[in-house]
Amino acid sequence: MTLTEKILARASGSVRVKAGDNVWVKADILMTHDVCGPGTIGVFKREFGASAKVWDRDRVVIMPDHYIFTADAKSNRNVDILREFVREQGITYFYDVIDDPVGKWVFDPGRGPLKRQHGSRYAGVCHAALPQKGHTRPGEVLFGTDSHTCMAGAFNEFATGIGNTDAGFVMGTGKLLLKVPATMHFRLEGSLPPGVMAKDVILHLIGEIGTDGATYRALQFGGEGVATLSMDDRMTIANMAIEAGAKNGIFEFDGQTQAHVNARCQLNGTPGAYEPVSRDRDESFVSEMTLDLSRLEPTVACPPDPAQRTLAKTLDRVRLDRAYIGSCTGGKTSDFLSAARVLRGRRVVIETFGVPATPEIVHDLQTAVWGGRTVWQILVDAGVQMTENAGCAACLGGPADTFGRVNAALKCISATNRNFPGRMGHKQSEVYLASPATVAASALTGRVTDPREYWS
């Protein structure tokens, strides 16, 4: 069996499953956030009753992160609905925006978007926060009401996004009927050259197979090249499996995975027992592809979808209006370190926004010192507008006052994961997807730029 099949066999109580089988799968974690949480709660109460209890209050994780730092009253109310439900159900893991368990969330636009406006338990973007808080464990099943839940596949688990109706059912029963996906295998060899990042890997692969090339399939990543990739790198690659239509992405388990998961579970007091899955000799793949990481170059996905792959060096005539570094895909500590490497001692020439994915990443950047200055200060000195309010921000557009939102027909180069029309705001805007290094280099010139020109 493949890695995905082995997890689903275990979760369904089966000795063996194969692609195409329909099986009832037990959930280890159900995650929801402020966009889909209220709808999921509505489905749960409609189907199971107004006084029903969730199947396991320790396995429901709620993380507001999308439309948070906005004065929009309906968005603020969504967070309050989550808080009321958590209090009613006694849910253990709720990473609230405020510290008052009976309070109301109100964003204060008068304080501006840059300074912190959240409480001590707020965790930021769910996909980056789940592993930080110890909720991503090898061999487990994670369902989340967000398409990029597949990011947790970096940790050798089956992680996939589901809709509100399915999530409401899981909330009440702890299980879900799934069709076992067929698996596509990607063997990674070599290591990334200077100036090339994990984002370039996944943009290259999506360009190879298309946005529908992996529809309802599992993408399994292995090979000697995986050992050269950090956990941040693997998260970036797994995150965008959905952009090829995949059900999930999954990496093999190794020492890096073990060290990261063990440390995070211990730090946060989350359950630390898990059973990873390893490869079988009798794996059956629908396709196999080998990718030499050392041959990759900085890559850009042009609008209107992530499969429009082009090398950054061929797009130097494309003029830009805005640059954006952030999101679950491009707002991790290592992402900002790469951007700072390009920007250090230089100055951006277009409006550039920086949105760390989690408060922990904000802390990392504000305390890590490089050449006598913090990484945060290096970015700010370069002209990047850095916000302490970690979250999804403009990645999914949001209300008009969302930090970094594209409110006009602008051309934006972004480290986010999706560039369909209107994704970051205005319907006539154009979004070019790239690595944080490429975004940073492009911010320096005002045109799409190969970061190797500035890599030092």
C-alpha cells in the first residue's frame, strides 16, 4: 500500500485498502476557522440537535485566522460565534483572538494595521499554527474546513480539506466516508541551488501536470532529495498539492519529522504518541516522476492560475505595482529570512507588504539578529510594511480594509498560493505567484526579477 492507503486502512479498521475503495475513516483532528466554522456549527446543530455535543472536545481544534483584523462587523461576529460554541461545548483547543472567554472581538482601525491587536492565545494562520501547536502527527487523519489543510501532509499524515456539511458530520460522529485516492509518486533528487526555494519546486510540478493533473489523487513525495528540504520547505510543497487538484500531499517520515513533531507536542502539551507510516514494497502508483532539485530555477506562476509556469528570468519586462510576502505558503520564518537576504541593505521601489503567518514567526523575526539588526528591522528598513497581526490577511481578499488587499486593478507579485481572478481583491487585478525570494527581488526593481541577481 502507499502511504495514504496505509493511513486510511488503519483509520478505517481495515487490513488493506486500495485506490477507489469507499471506507469510513475515523478522524484524529477536525480543524475549523472563522470563515467556515459558523457554517459547520450550523450544520452540526441542524443535524444533531441544538443541545448536541461534539464527538470529542479534545479533537476539535478551532483557529480564527482569515477575516480577523478588519472593522467589518460580520467578520468580527464570526469570531464571537466560535467563542460562544467553544464555551458551550468545553472545547479544549481554541486559539482565540482575545483573552476574555466571554468578550466580544472588535478590531480598532484607529490603532492602525501594523501594531498587535490580538491576545496571548491567538495562533495565526491555521495551517502554519497547527504544527506549531502540536496538532500535526505522523500517521494520523486531519480534516480541516480549508482547502490548504493538505499542508500538514508534510508531517507524514493524511490531511485534506472538507466542506461545512462533511465537517458538521465529523463534528458529531468523528468519522467520514472517503474514497481512497490513487497515488502519484514524485521522487526528489539532488538539492536546491542558491536562490531557489520550495515554492519553485511546487510551481514547477504544477506547471508539469496542470491544475487538474492530480484531481482526487494523493501526491506522495520521497527520494534522497527530501532530506535536503526543511520542514518549512515540505510544508510549502504539500500546501499547494490542492492547486493540482489533489486530495492530499504526503511526505515520507524521517528524523526531521520526528524531531519537529516531538518538540512541538512537548512544548504545547498536546498528545505525543503517534505511529508513522513507511513505504511498502508493493506500492502501486498511477504515475511516477523524478525531479532533480539541482536543475530548478526561480519560477513564477502567471495569472490566471497556478499552472501558468514561467521562469522568472524571462518575465523581466512585466512591470509590477505591488509585492506581498505572507500566508501559510509564504509567511514562515524561513520565507522571511530568504526575503531579508535579498533585501538587506537595499530599498523596495513598489508598495510591499509583509504578513507573518503566526505570532511565533513575528517573535522570531523581531528577536533574530543579523549584522547588528533584527530581521524585522532589516525588512522595515528596506521599506516593507510589516504587520504584527499575523493572519491570512490579503491572501483570500477579505473586506476592503484588509491589510495588503488589492483594491484596484493592480499587478501584484505574491508569495501566496492561489492567483485566480479576484483572489486577492479586485477582479481585474493580476497576481503572479512566486517564492519569497523572487517577490523580494521583484520589489527592488518594480518588475518580475530573478532573485539570483541579488542573492548574497
